[in-house]
Amino acid sequence: MRTGEKNTGNEYYEILSDENDFITLISTKGGNFTPMHYHGSVELLVCTKGEFSVRTSNEIVTLHAGDAYFFDSYETHGYYGTADSETYILLYADSLFNAFRMHYGGVLPTRMQFVERDRDELIHAIDYAYSRWHEYNDFMKRGFANWIFGYAARQCGTVKAAVKKENQFVLAALRYIDAHYAAELSVRKVAAELGYSENYFSYLFNHCVGLRFGDYVNGVRLRKMDEVMKKDPLIGVGAAAQLCGFGSLNTYYRALKKMENKQFSQGHLIK
């Protein structure tokens, strides 16, 4: 994702976020839905209006204006917002965030709630930075991010980073799918590759990811098709579909229709 772009709902592994100097500030408005995904950057999400729900590998939390949520690097997460929601998302390279880890001996709390005065100060600072973001040089962007993280640490404290077993499972599963999306994939095959029984893998995947295995895989394949067709506008839909793991055009069109027809909401996330 780039600054100011609305997420399409098909981003799963954000490879650009793994760059050592990566930093960006994103604004999302109304009905944003992003299935479970991961990246090498840390991520701070600040809700400024409406309700914005966050899903991790083991919980769903609804944020309101002035609430924030912190994701450590490679922590799988997804989110969706109500039609009137407005949220800022700050992505910051893990290598740049190391200075914070060394200074505080930990990371920000997962969920943060700011009192009204602190909330207004925080939102005002982000509003201003976002309005001028295209004018900021790299040092100004880093300075802003460091101020935000420092402000959050002053108001909410810090905690030691926790290792979550569920997150390790999801990360392994999503990485495998991202690397093998063009091949024939099934719950049985991926479960065996990762050392799980078929039933337990299916349970964990549905519980942690919030989407059924087949729907998630098809979502990845649709995103890959977008990339292929943008790189080669002359390639046919059939060739692109086959290249990205769809067995036939009918399979591709069914997956596309299902994705387009979904009205993404809390009810569509498996609990």
C-alpha cells in the first residue's frame, strides 16, 4: 500500500514493508477490509472516528476514536471498519524501530486507549503530518514516527514483546501459501507440509485467520493475477489464471465473483 491508498482487501504479504528504511503513513476511510496479512515493519493503528475492528491470531478488538493498536514485526493481523470509520496506519521498518526497543527494553502495549486531551493532541499531530506527508523528507518522516512512538510510550508505557504460538502457526501457513499459490493447494497438503493433522490445521486456520482456507488461497491468487496482468497487459485472462494457480477460467470467475459480492463486515469473520 502507498500513502493515501485504500486497501483493496487482497494484500497478504506486504513485501515492500520489509525494506530496512521503509516508512509510510496511510489514511483509511469507510468500510476498509484487510484479511490476515503480515510484514517486516511494526505497525501502529490509530482510530480517529467510528469503529475499527482489529483481528489478531487470538482475538478481535473493536477500536473507537482515540484508541490505538500496535502490531510487532511479522505479527499477523487483519482489520475492517464501519462505513463512517477513519483510521491512520503508521508502518515503520523494524530496523528503524530497534532504537525504541533498546531504549525502552520492549515494545508498545498491544492496545492503547488515550484520554480525551491526549487523544486530541495525538490526532491533531497525525492529521497535520498526513496533510504534509508528501513534503516531508526521510528525516522528517522518521522524526514524526519517533515522536508518535515516544508519545504513546509516555502515555501508555511499554511491555516486553510476547511470543504467540498461534501467531507462529499463522505466519508459517501464510508464508507457505504465498510461496506455493501457483501449485495445487489443499488443507491436507499444507497441513502435512507443516506437520499438523488435517482437522487441527483446519480448525487453527479458521480460528486464527478468520477466513476459510480455500477463500484465503483464492484471495492470494486474485492479487497475484492483478500483479501479472499489470506487468504484462497483453497476457490473456486464461493464461494469467493458470499461471496463478486457478485450474480453469470457471474457477477464476467463481472466486472473483465471490470476492466482489462479499459485503465485508464482522459477520464474515469466522469466530
